[in-house]
Amino acid sequence: MVGMNMSATEQGILLALLELEQAVKSIPKASPKPDLQALFSRIDELTRELPRETDPALLHYLHRRSYEKARLWLEGRDAENQTGGA
């Protein structure tokens, strides 16, 4: 899943996005509820660590908190974003 061309920061973002996705899915049954704010903070921190030359599409998704689109982009599935798949 994690691409070989991906930077360590991008890998960290992808892992945090996957963790967020799982946490959100667990909310109906979880007790105590997962700490989503900590995940949002980690994603924001990693986003700030991305270099200036990072693809503008990825930065756009992360800054707009379009996390599913960012995950698809990092997984090499950005075409699904362009067709409205996410």
C-alpha cells in the first residue's frame, strides 16, 4: 500500500489517515470513544513538515481536510478523486 517513492512524512500521513479512518468506523461501538483530535493534530503536524515541492493536489486535500481524497492520492489512486469516487 505504501508507495516506494513516498517520503517518510507522506508515509506517516498515510498511516495517520488510515488510523483516522479506522477510528471513525469504530465510534458506534467504541467505549471510550477514540481521540480523533489527537489524530487531526498529528496529521496537521505532518502536513506542516511536507517540503515546499510537495504536489499541490496533496497539499490542497490536506489543507481542506479532505482526508479521504488525500489517502487516495497517497495510495496512487488520485484518478478516483478526479472522477468523483471519493
